[in-house]
Amino acid sequence: MLVPWFTEAGWQPSTVPYLEGTLLFIVIIYLSETYLDYRQHSKLHERTLPPKLAAAIAQVDEFNAAKKAATPKKPTDEAADTHDSATPEDAPLTLLAQTEAKFEKSRLYSLDKSTFGFISDAIQELDSIVLLLAGYLPYVWSLSGRIVAAWGVSGEIPQSLVFVSLTMAKDLVFQLPFGLYSTFVIEARHGFNKQTLGLFLADKAKGTLVSIVVGFPLLSALIFLVRWGGDNFVFYVWLLTVSFTLLMLTIYPVWIMPLFNTFTPLPAGPLRTRIEALASQLAFPLTQLFVCDGSKRSSHSNAYMYGFFKSKRIVLFDTLLAQATDDEVVAILGHELGHWKLWHTIQGFVFQQVYVVAMFAVFGRCMHDTALFTSFGFSPAEPLAVMIGLTLFSQTLWAPVDKALTFLLTLNTRRNEFQADAFAVDLNLGDALQSGLTKISLENLANMNPDELYSAYHYSHPPLVERLAAIGVRTKKMQ
């Protein structure tokens, strides 16, 4: 059996090859995901717009043209048409023409990210293997014990907090070069990055501080409940996670999000009136409607809603307002409100709670397995640390389960996206939703030529071509 380079005092050989199994699993996952990455990378060398996507966008153009022709013209519109016909070169490009013009930029952007992904994934895979073989976990745990002893403190919780702090510091330093290159080279090269180095580092510092302020009390409570709860600790841990989730839904938008972005009310006007009317039509308890200054970091666009019970908020990125028309913004929000109306948000909350209960129920049966600890270089001396047991459990016995559940949840999310699109179509927003989704994809240089297997495994949202086709079919049925 493999033996880590560093082992704790009192270590004994493991009777179960957990370390070997973990190494085998992460190598298999790495090779499998690298194969999918290679398939996608090969697709990105194709220099022509996929015919299916071109046909889907052409249908959107045809539908928009037919709708425009069937709409009675006002005198001002007729004057504008006369002017446009005199200078056809000034007429706005069709969505298909815009897509064809942006396809090469999108391809190169995705290709850059794919190439960087091969390098960063290989380095991180090597890092994971080296740390396991070197006995990183028992070394840092032992170091944490010496640190708290030097402070004149004892106990599992203080040692666990120091252990997490050291691991966070290591991860922050290790990941920093990847984040810097991705933001200031790849994103900047393709015109997306808008943030300065100072803002980037400030975000990292704020994120770390929030993780400490929020995460350390949660971890302390978790360890306490596992020890105090005995055989019933799963129930108490579940109560903790439910309470924590509801607490974060309350304080996150009020106290944490403003640390990173500025949120201003959407000004009164036609767009605000239409959004409020849509929310009223669906009985959505809209209490706040904000514009977020996402453009200070990136030109990527987004829109989302959050909150619970009778206090709901909608946030629009300023980049989205610059990229889409009012009709398209309303259609996109029709999609987002569809998630709420169809109970997708509640569904996600329930899935999260079931996941937590299942994971800790299985963990409860493994937390006293001394072979799991000794396989990675820890001493079998009781009591076995909850923090270490949970860490080892999550990367050994639970890791395959987590991968399988993640894939199933991805499939369910894709299904929910189609349902939310259909909901927006049923609100007579299908044509605007099609053009809005297309514009957002173009402005974000989304991958227009995804590999089928890569997309199925990685994408929680279906590719544009699939969404346009589904919306088109639904729209024709309504007509």
C-alpha cells in the first residue's frame, strides 16, 4: 500500500486502500474530463458557423420581419422606412448577420479559455496528487495543533479553524496566478475585463473576509453539533443548514452584495412600468428593482432575482440594459419569473436539503473508520477529528456520489431552463426572448459550436441552438 511521506505520530498502516482508491478516482475523472475538453477543443477549430444554429437564427429573423411587416405603421415609421430604403447600407444588421460577424471572435475567445483550461487543470491535478502523497493534510493538521498549543489554547474547534485558515491561505496563493491570467490576459484580450488590479485584489480580500466571518461560526457550530448530537447529529446539522440558508437569504443581499457592487433603483420609465406590470400579472411579490454596476468589472451581462417569502428583488446588470431592448429585457425576466412560478427555486432548495441530509447520514457511518484516517497518514487515536473526517469522506467515499448527483442536477437544471423558456413563450414573449438570448450570447461571445458530450456534462444551460429551436416550436404551437 502507498504510504504518505508525512504521517502523524502514532500512525499505523491502513487496512483499507482509501488513498489508492482516491488517487485512482481523481485520475479517472481527470482523464475523462480531459477527453471531453479535447472534443470541445477540436470543435473550436471549425471556422464556419454551425448550420443548425444559422438556420435557427435565420428563423428568428424571418419571424421578426414578418411581425414587423404585419404591424400597422405610424407616419413617423413610414418616414423612417423611406429614409432607410434610400440608404440600405445604414439599415440594422439581421441577427444572422451579427452572429456571422461575431462567430470568429467567439471561437477565438473559447479557444483561448480552452487552451488555458488544459494547462490549469493539469497543474491542479498534479498539485492534488502531490499533496496527497506528501501527506499535506496530516502535516497541516499537526501544524495547526502546535499553533493553538503555542497560543495556550486547546480543543478540536480552535485547531479546526486554524487548519481551515492555513488551507485557505494556501489555496488563495495557489489560485491567484490563474485568476490574474484569466482576468487580465484572456478576459482583457477579448474586451471583457473592466476592473483594475486594485479592484481585483480588493475583491479577493473582501471575499476572504466574508468567508471567515460567515464560515468560521458555521464550522464551529457544525463540529459542536456532531459531537453533542450523538447518533441524532444528522437532524441537528440539518436544522443548522436550513437556518443558515434562510439567514444568508436575508443578510446576503443587504450586507454582503453591496460590498462588491452598487445597486441603484431602476429609474421610472417604460421599462420599469412593464416589469412591474409583469410581476403584478404573475403575482410575484416584487419589492425592489435594482440596476447593478456590473460594467465596472466586466462587459458580461446578467439578470437575476432573489429573496424569499413576500420580499423579492430583481437585479439587472447595466451591461444587459445596454445590450438588449426593453422588449428583450422583459422577455428575459419572463424566463426568470418562470423559474419562480414553476417552483424551480423551491425545488433547488429542497434538493439542497436532501443532499445535506444524505451526505451527513452516510458520513455518520464512516466518521469513526480509523482505516480512512490512517490511509492518509493520520493517527488512529481517538477522538477522530470531525473536520478531518469530513474532509477525507468528501474526497473518498462521497466523491463518486457527488459527481453522479452533480451530473443529474445539471440535467434537471437544463430541463428547468427549457420549461422557463416555454413559460415566457406562453406570456407571448417568445420572439423577444429568442432575439434577447441571441444578443446576449453574441455580446458575451458564448460558445456557438459546443460539442454534444461536453455540453451535456458541463453546461447547466442548454446551448443557444437548442433553446432557439424549442422556443420556435412552442411559438408555432401558440400561433
